[in-house]
Amino acid sequence: MSYPIRFGTDGWRAVIAEGFTFANVARVAQATADYWREHPVPGCELRVVVGYDRRFFSDRFAECAAEVFAANGYEVWLTPVPTPTPAVSLAVRDQRCIGGVMITASHNPAIFNGFKLKSHYGGSSDPETCEAVERYLDRCPVRRIPAAEAAQQGRLRRPDLRPPHYRAVRRLVDFASIRRSGLCLAHDALFGAGAGAFEALLAGTTCRVTSLHTAHDVLFGGLNPEPVPANYGPTAAYLRRHPQDLCLVTDGDADRLGALDGRGQALTTHEIVCLILYHLHANRGLQGRVVKALTLTSLVDKMCAAWGLPLIETGVGFKYICPEILKGDVLLGAEESGGIGLPGHLPERDGLAAGLMLLELLAQERKPVRRLLRQLEQQFGPHRYGRRDLHLPRDKAAALLDRLGSAPPERLCGWPLAEVKTFDGVKLIANNGAWLMLRGSGTEPVLRIYAEAATESDVDRLLRLGLRWTRQV
């Protein structure tokens, strides 16, 4: 019996050598090739971009996928080096490709790898497309041609996609103000594909860039390459010794952004999103719809209400935000994990573009990032946030979520319950605005517990309540 392959929150992911094997990558690539051939896109060529990150054998898995596409009559652009996911997405759109593939497991532990599917518009393929590709699995035998032979026949090229991406993100911002700002920036690449990116982006400016954790380490220094405070310890210690104006953090494939202030105190991804939203509206004077995943801070809701910005709430994953961006008139698309999509760019999260937008904010405001955050809190009130992830079998997680969704408690840590949302997990919202959400990961057997309230102690109470519920199953 063939290994079952299912697309989750963002692509198909599995443990290397268990589910993520060359044979299974070839199966998925063949199914994708068959689907795209039978569903042509007007104006697009039978051309595919294949990129990869720095995980174990990612280059080999990417070459395997490229060999399958080449054997199926596609022109293939295979990146020659580990490359940020948004650079692959940009090439898909700008080169009129029918789609793209990124070999990455993003922020997941080092034992995982993954197969992200990109559609012709330069963003994550929608759930319907991913489900359709699943249905094409094993319909046709795998066809594959050696990469060297495909190159000789002109079916396979190896262009560096990073320089065009760097040019695109520089055009997205007021780069002149950044160039003359003299900002001191640290960048923690978390050993991922974004290593060296900000040095390249800011070369020749007055900015000074210190790059951290740039070595090609397939074990990511023993951490998950995820931009969350739990992974910032060594970088925070460095910043306490060597203060900067800001430290940006990118995940394993550089499509998500985290940050620390210049003294080593972590910023939450919620704070980053709110700073960028403030900048786009207050400094750039932009209007438009704001699209957020439902695990993102309710501070976004308050900012949108105060400024008259329409707000759209989606499930978790940029595959849900992308369709809204494609409709147009979107000022910002964002999710709790640090995925941020900007106007005039891609219908896709881009950690490098979001990082430059933060630098533009600092260059124009000339204020420390902590002062800017205090201004937002003075206007909209405090918002504290916490998250816990625990391994839980999918069947037990599903049972817990079904029970909470069908019979939610009347009170949440003593506060009357005001609203329940069940379109992606279960989100329980109290009448004072505090909320607790439980949701199964779409990529691994993990239950995520999210909470937001006005104080750290209330966040802790909410998280402990969520953990207590998990022990009951």
C-alpha cells in the first residue's frame, strides 16, 4: 500500500526517510504535473520553478521533483542554492509559470521536510487545488529524467532567483530613507535560507548589518527554525552585549518574520504586525481591507475599527489569506506565525519584505521600537499573548475540539462567554475581550493552545485552563 500523502496548512510535510522519501516526492511531483497539464492557465507557460531550503537533502529532493517535471515536458527552473520561498513565488508569477514547488518544512523540526505548492499568481495554492493534486496521486506512473540529461536538452535551467527578489523588495519600500538612516541592524537567520539576505539588501547603504546564525546547519543549531522567543536565547544575549536599533529574525525558508528590540527583548509577531499596520496607515496614508488569521491579536480589530479599515478574519494558513489578497484592495494580510503579506507585492508572506518595511518605519519615525509600541498601547490598551504547543494524537485533539465546539463552557476563567468560533479549531471569546483558542496543527500531531488577555497573569490562567482540558482526553 502506498504511503498516504495529505496537504496540510501549507503543503505536504513528513519526517525525512519515513514519509518524506525520494519515491514519495516523485509521486507528488508526478501528480502535480498531471494536474497542471490537465488544468492549463491562460497566459501561462508549461514552466515550473523548483526551489529548496537548507534542510537535509533538500537540494536532492528538489532535483528529484525537477527531474519529474522535466520528464513530463515542463521547462524547469531549479534554484542552484538554498533560496527563500518568496523568491520562488515571485519568479513563478513574473515568469508566467503555471506553478512552483518549494522543498521546505518551513519552521518545523529538522527531522521534517515538505513540499509547498505555489500557483501561477505567486502564492500558496488554494485548498481545492491541493485536494485535487491529492486525487491525482498514482493515476500515472512516475516519469523521470536525469537532471544532467534534462539540462542538455534545454528542459532544465538553474537561475539564481535571489537578486530579482531583492530588487523587488527594495522597490516596495522607501529605500532612500533606509539608505541614509544609519540604522544598526542585527539579523538572526536561524540557520535558514535567509542567511546573508539583509547584508545583500542593505549593501552600499549607511546601515550596519550584523548577521547571526548563518552557517548551513541541517540541525538548525538544535532549535526549530521558528521566529518565536523560545528560540531567541543566544541572540538576546548577544544583543545585551552589543545593542542595535533592531534585530530581525527569519524562519527556515525566510517567508516569516520575528524580531527583538535592540537590547534583546523579544517582540511578538502580533506586535510586528501592528507596527506595520500602523506604519502603512499613519505614515503612508494607505487604506484597504485588512485580512488576519483568527489566532492573531484582537489589537488589529481595534485598530481597524478606529481607522475605518474593513477587517476579514480567516482560518490559519496563508492559503486562506491569499485568495483575499487576489481579490484586491488589501492593505495587509497577516497571521500569528509571522507571515505578513504587503500591498503591491505578492499574495504571499515575505519575511524579507516585512523586515524592510519595519526598517522604513524606524527610518521615518526616528523613534525606538519600544516607544512606538507604547504609543499603540496608550491608544488601544494592553494586549498580552501566549501560546503552548503539545504533542497530542490527532484523534484525541479532534475529540477535544468537537466537544468544546458543540458544548462550550458558559464562562472562561470566570468571565461570561460572549462568542465561539469554530471554523478552524475552537476559539472562545469572553465578554471582556480575552480569548482562548485550541487548534490542531495542519502539519504535525501537535495541539496549539493560544490565549490573549490584558495581563500576563490572565494569559497564564487561560493557557493553564486549555492544558487542563487536554488532560481530560
